[in-house]
Amino acid sequence: MIKKIYFQSIFFSFLFSLEAFAAENGGMPQLNPEFWVSQIFWLTLTFGILYIVLSKLILPKISNNLETRKSQILENIEAAEKQREDSETKLKEYEEIISKSKLEAKNIFNQAREKALKDINAKREVLDKQIDEEISIAEEEINTLRKSAPEKINTIAIEASSDLIQKLIGAEVNNSSISAIVDDLSKRNGDKYYGN
Amino acid sequence: MAANPMTQFNVYRIGPEIKVGAFDISFTNASLFMIISTLAILIIFNLGSKKNSLLPNKIQLLAELSYTFVSKMISDTAGVKAKPYFAFIFSLFMFVLFCNMLGMIPYTFTVTSHIIVTFVLAAFIFIGVTFIGFIKHGFGYLKLFVPSGVPAVLLPLIVVIEIISYLSRPVSLSVRLFANMMAGHTMMKVFGGFVVSLGIVGGWLPLSFSVALTGLEILVAFLQAYVFAILTCIYLNDALNLHH
């Protein structure tokens, strides 16, 4: 402290001596101590006011502005990130729904096809049965007809031949004798006519 | 005579003489420019902090850029502990910068070209920093004068040198700013005088010098304000974080 005072006294004495020197030449007005006190007073006053107003009013506001801007930007970034994630999940959901509905449509289509096939098959079976039945009935009829045919033919042949004989020779021929002949013929030629 | 390059530094009374006791605290042109600087700073930064829009307008950007500039300067040189002194260093930087810059306008008065102004600022910083150092570290602050890793033989010499360098801080700080301002303004005045005396024939050369000097002086005005503030930060750093 003593050293400081000593040093400052040296400094000031240096200034004063310079001032004395300068005053002669009308030189440096800085070293004229006339307004030093005034300058110190006004400097303290203005700088003090500047410091108080800046530190109490203006700088907190600027720092607050900077902080809020920073936090707002961070918030916005966060919100954007969140919205992006939301949209991604929604896109996934949408895709899921689409694939699900595709699967469902496929299922429905398959079921419908199976059902149609079943119906067709059932109808076909019924029809087949009916056809088979009709065929068998017809075959039976044919068979009965086939069985009854030779007899009928025989009777027809007997009648026809008795008629023919009557017309040709005008004599009545016993039916039984004709039938015997026809039976004999039909037995002989049966293989030829009926393929049995 | 206006031709004398030193008359621009004259301090003269504006209005009546005001006396408090034995002290003359009259309002002078120096006081006027201190008030103008202060008002300019306050108006600009008040406008710059009024509205808080997400996209800052020009004046808000200016205020916020200065804020972050000074805040970065302090945190880079003096660390986190210097945060409470931010407002002081910010006001100091702005006050010196505005006084320097206002002085660049013709017919104005440069407050910082007066040794008494810069010395009061520097002495205040010196005393404040010394107080902070002693409050933070007690007598341990005296370790600042004893660098570590110095041979015991050299120690007495080193301690004396350290003490002298510490005590010369306010002088170097104040003289640097004052001398830069005074020299620059004197030089510009001299060159301006040459332009007038050499007239239309030979005046172009000093005029071009004058133009170049104006640019240089604007740079110096900013640089000296920056140096003043950053040296304050460095002194504060010594007081807050005792490294030796």
C-alpha cells in the first residue's frame, strides 16, 4: 500500500511537472488540472448511472430475451420432432390398416370362391344323381322292353302270318301251328336278330 | 488559433461555474460528451431490449451481438467466476467504445483523450480488483507476487518486479488508452492542417492520408476499448483464479 502511494505520488509529480512544462508552451490541455475534479465528478456520475441502468434494467432484459429465444427454439425443435414421430406412427397404422384390409379382402374372396365351388359341386352331385337315376330307369325300361320284345314280335308275326295265309290261300289256319313254326324260326334265327 | 492541434483537447465550461466546497464541478464539454455517450448507449440498448421477437430486428441484433461478444470475452479470459462482474465490464467497454467513437465525429470532444478520465477508470479497476483478490483469497492473494518454480536466489528480485508490474497496471492501462486517443486525434488534426496550408495544389496527399487515418483511428477506437475491457478481464482473472 505504501509502495502504491509512493508510486502514485511519483506518477502525479511527473504529471504536474509535465503540466508546468506544457503550460509554458500552451501544450497539453490534458495536464491542466483546472477541470480534473469536474471531470472526475461527471465521469463518476455518468458512468455510475450507466452501470446502474444497464445492470438493473437493460442487461437482464437482453439476457432474458436470449434465454427465451433459446428455449423457444429448443421447444419448437422438440415439437417438430414429436410431430414427426406422430406422423410416422400414423403412417405405420395406416399401412397396417391397409395390409389388414387387403388380407380381409383376400379372405372374403377365398371364402366366396370356396362357397361357390361347394354349391356348384353339390348341385352337380344332385344333377349327377338325378341323371344316373334317370339313366338307370331308362335302362330298366329298355331292358323290360327288350325282354318283352321277342314275345310281342312273335305274336305280331303269328297274327301277320295268319292274316297273310288267309289272304293268300283263303283258308283258315290254326294259330297254334303257326306259332309253332314262328317259335321254331325265332329259335333258329334268334341269334341273328337279337344278338343274344 | 485553431491551427494548434492541441486545442481540440481543451476543456471549457458550459454554463455557470458550479462549486462544491473547494471543488469546481462545473458542467464542461467533457461532461456533455460523457452524457451524450451514456444516453446513446442507454437509448440503443433500451431499444434493443424492448421487444423480444424470435427474429430480432437490426437494433435488437446489435444489442444481442454486443451482449454475447462481451459475455464471450469475459468467459474466455476470466472464466465462470467473473459472471457477477459482467455488467461492469459491459458498461466499461461500451462507455469507452462510445466515447472513442463519438470523438471520431468532427468538432466533437474525445472524453477518453484525457488522462484524468482514463486514470480514474483504471484506478477504480485496480482498487476494485485488489479488493476482490483480498476478499476471495485473504492474504493468500499475495502469492500472486511469488511465481511458482522460481529459484530461491532469484525470488527477491522476481517479487520486486512482480510488485512493480502489479502497481503499474493502472498507469499502463490509463496511459495506453489516453495516449492512443490523443496521438491519433493530434495526427489527424496535423494532417488536416497540412491540407489547408498546402491548398488545392499540394493538399491532396495529406488529404488522402487523413482519409486513411480516419479509418485507422476508427479501428484504434474499437481496439482500445476492447483492449481496455480485456485487460480488465485479465486483472479480474488474476484476482478470481489465483494461478501462481
